[in-house]
Amino acid sequence: MSFYVECYPLKAQYLKNENVEINVEINGELKNNTLIEVNIYNLGRKVTSKSKVSNSKNNELFTFELERDLKAMKGYEVEAIIKLDETEKKAYTAFDVVEKAELCPRYGFMSDFSPKDYYDDEDIKSMNKFHLNIVQYYDWMYRHHEMLPPTNEFIDPLGRKLSIDTVKQKIDYGHKYGMKALGYAAVYGAGKEFFESNKECALYRNDNKVIDFGNFLFIMDINRENPWHDHIIEEFKKAIDFGFDGLHLDQYGFPKEAVSLNKVRHLKDDFPNFIDDVKDEISKTGKNPFLIFNAVNNWPIENVANSKQDVMYIEVWNPNDSYRDLADLINNAKRYCKEKQVVLAAYMRPFLKELNIPSEQAENATLLTLSTIFANGGFNLLLGENNGILAEPYYANYTVSPSEEFTSKLKNYYDFIVKYEELLFDLSLINLNMTYTGGINEEYVFSGSDFSPKPELNKVNTLIKEKENYKVINLVNYIGLENDRWNEAKKLLPNQIDNIEVTALIVEKIKGIYLCSPDFNSGNVIELKYEYVEHSQGQAIKFTIPKLCVWDLVFIETE
């Protein structure tokens, strides 16, 4: 008998003390007394298990109550096993339990708010399967300077027919799935009609010409001295009262300096004050808004990192073109603020329809970009509604995943970063890349290919981190690529590397060494054998990584 199995959590993320619900969905004709077993693992160890006999039902819900003393974050793997006669099939998913959402901000997007979308929750359901727990509602508003429309249905500034009731319905759907809704909010964009009546609110060039964005939006002055500051914060309050959990505060990367009210404005100084004022003013209403501010191409991350935004967010543009640039953006931001996660917006240009790039080449580029970002401890705003992929900054023009096969690969990657989030995103992880491997460093020595502690073309990037009881090694493969530019098509994935030998100087007693990858074995843990060998600084361990496709994660558990 032929049947297909899928399992998924009923929320994109669970908060501490919530019960976890896993749905097992079976497509196909079942007999009575079909046995369904669900196993829950953390870092490869079984935590709990439940089973039940299904009587011809195509959906079975399993509820789990997990530990209540969680301190920060914990990721889990779910294995569903269906046994029917002599046939056994398995399906996998993941979920996490966190103290607060900003610890693991898997950022997604939504942009379809037409009246006909009112009853459609399939977009939210698809995002839930990628575990996207924070969602930007892109261009949901009536006008940039006037958030809420005068009527339910309205035409947005770019001619789209939208419904504010649809927006509210999507927010409610998202809340059901544990997703925070952030309303898009340009901090200084205003339509022409507002500018014509409030010219004193605008920013001007040093030749006294107003600064605009294609004669479509006019740039306002966010300084506390200017009336725009209070006006737009009042509009933001209305958005929160409407139902949003927070705001995506956007800027355009220019101007960096301008003139207003006969004074020079340095926007890098005004941005952190403005972010703090938005948080403080909305908090006075009894609500705590989740804030993300766009540091366009890393500007001015050094000023806004420690503001009252909840995560650091960087929209990536030229000249940050290489894999090393992506890694540097993440690590640089973390140096400014160790207590916040980093989200990049790295749009995958190869998916643009007008470029006519074969979908496989765009897919290859995407997997390499995701591997680079995730292995370096960052998150990426890339996926959204209807299996959508961002290829450009106007989110309404998103590209739908070209195939079910690629959608499945993306799910494997997002399952993977949830299962192993403590080893990838724990804020207590210490980065040892440049001091423990490569060059004169001999604590971790790799052989069997070419290696570098930095992302380099035709080398395997080795990333070394540690936290209490764990040594963590990420390996990202750039061997055989035609270039090291993350946003260009890749004809092929990197060359597979087999039998990488690792010699590691570990002082603590070893409990076990484990390998996992989103590229094979369903992301499940494989225990590796090891031996003790002589080392110039004492006794080391030696083990072999059987294969590296794109990205491997190795963790050494110590006592």
C-alpha cells in the first residue's frame, strides 16, 4: 500500500511552558490499527516518545510537555514512524522552545493582502513548516506617512488593491501559529502630498534641493527637534494598536548627512535616538513592541547595535559581495553587541525571472549562501508566503520556489538550524576561528583537502566555537566553485570531500563526537569514532569526517 507521510509542529516556535503539538499527516489509504510512533530528540539523544494506533485517520496529533526550567533556547528533532503491515515509513521535522522569540529570530515575509486573500491561511501554514517565527508584513499600510486607511479596501502607493481586514486576519492566523507580526514602517518616508503641506519636515541637500526617492517618497527629518519625529511615532502607535507585535523600521541607506531647519543632520546619530524613542513611547501604552531596524549595508551598525532594537538586522548590498563579506558582517555586528542575534537580508538575485538563470544554478547559490550565514551564527530573511524566495527588495515580487524538490531541501536546512540551534546561535558561544586553527595555530588541524579559518574560494572554511561542555566545528565547502560571490549563480555545488581527518587538542574528557549535516542522513546525528594520538602540546584526539557536501556540523561533547 502506497502512502506519504509528513509531520510538523503546530507552531513556528514554542515559548517556555507551552505544550508542544506535533501533527502527523498521512496521505494515502490506511487500514485500521496503523501504528504511529513519534520520537523527540535533542542533539541526537531521545528525550521522549509517544505512540498510538490510528484507525483510518489521516491526521494524528501528539502533545508533549517538556522541561519547564529552560534558560534560553533548545532545539528538538521529531521523528515520526508509521508502521503498516510490512511497510515502515519515516518523516522528520523540528521545533524549538525558547525563553523569548528574539533568541532565535527566523525572519520571514508576507506581502499579499488583497481582499481575496482574506480567507487564505495556506501561506501561513507553509511558513510554519519553515519555522518562521517572526514575519515582516511588507507594504501593508495605506501610505508611508499614514499607516491606517480610511476604508477597508484601498489602493496602496504602487497601485495594489489591498484590504486592511485581510492584514488583520493574517496577523491573527500568524498568532495561532506562534508567529510575531512586524509591520513595515519607513522611518522617514512620506508621500508627495505630505511633503507639499509639511516642507519644514523634510531633509534637504546642501544645495537646498529636497531629498527624494524617485519623486515617489520624500525623506523626512527624524530628529527630535522636527515635528515629523512625533508625527510618525504616533502613526507607529496606531499600527501597534491595530494588532502588530512590532515594527520593521526601514531606511534607505542614504542620505547619511543632510540639512533640516537650517541645521546639519548626521543620521547615524539620530537613528539610535529614534529607535529608543519608538520603543519608549509605545511602551508607555503598556505594550512592548518588537523592533528591527535596517542597517542598510551595515550602516550605521556601530551606532544602532546597542539601541533598543531587539535584534541586529543588515540588508546586504554591493560591495559586500563575497562569502567572506557575509561572515564579516555577522561577526562584526556581534562584536558591537554580544547580547543580540544578527539577521541578514541577503536577497538571492539569481532567482530574478528576467535573468533567465537555470533554477538549479540559483538553488546552488542559495544553499551556499544559507550555509555561510547559518554556520557563522546568523539568520537570513529570505523565505516567506507560498514558498516564496526574495530575489529583490520589493517583496511583492517574490519568486516561488521552482520545485517541490528544492522546497524540500530548504525545509531540511531550516529544520537543521532549529534542531541544532544551541550549537549555532547560543549567545554564549565563543568564536575561536582565528586563534585555534590555521597558520601557527595547532589546536585543530585538518587534512584531506585545503582548509582556511576564513571563507576562501577553493577551500573548506573551518569555523571553531565553544561553549560549556561543547566544542563546535562548522565546515563550509567552497571547493570547485567558479567564484566566491554569494549572489551569483553557481553551475554546480562544491566538490564533495571525503574522509577529512581532524586532530583536536582537547583538555577536557570526551563524552562523544557527533556529525550532522542538512545535506544527508535527514540531518540526523552520526556518532564518530575517535582515538587518542600524540600531539606537540600533549595528547590529542583524532577522528574522520566521512563526507562534506556543502555544510557539516561536528560537535564534541565534553564532561
